[in-house]
Amino acid sequence: MNEKNMALAEGLVSARYIKQATDARRKREGLVTTLLSQRRLPKEGWDDNQIQLLLRDLALMDSNNFVDNVGVGEREGACTAGWSR
């Protein structure tokens, strides 16, 4: 969650919990920043959650996963093309 959403979440859970969650999120984001800036695998391996977070973030960058986007590619075009019948 971004900072604004974390602040809004304080209406649902305690501010102390939000602070802990924000700190944990920043730590995980820092690991990704280090990976990308150094362009090499870390000496100490990541836990499953860290790997999944990175993969989810990368997958969200794929235009097929954009909100309100309908991807039309080669397969979809072949369904309507006369040559595919």
C-alpha cells in the first residue's frame, strides 16, 4: 500500500500496527531497490514472501494486467481473421 492508503487504514487498525506494516513494507522495497541498483543477486537469500512480492510487482508492469485495459494480441486477432477459418 502507498502512504495515503496506510494512513486511511489507521481508521481500521491501530496506528502502531500501521507503523509496523509500513516499516516492513519499506524494508522489502529496499531489498528490491538494492537488487535492481546492484544488478546482482543478494548474498543472503530472500524468503518466499519477498520473491512473490517482486514477481507480483513485475507482473503488474505487464500491459495485459493493467486495470481497464483489454489486450488484443495475435491470438485474439486470429479468431476474427478470415485466414484462420
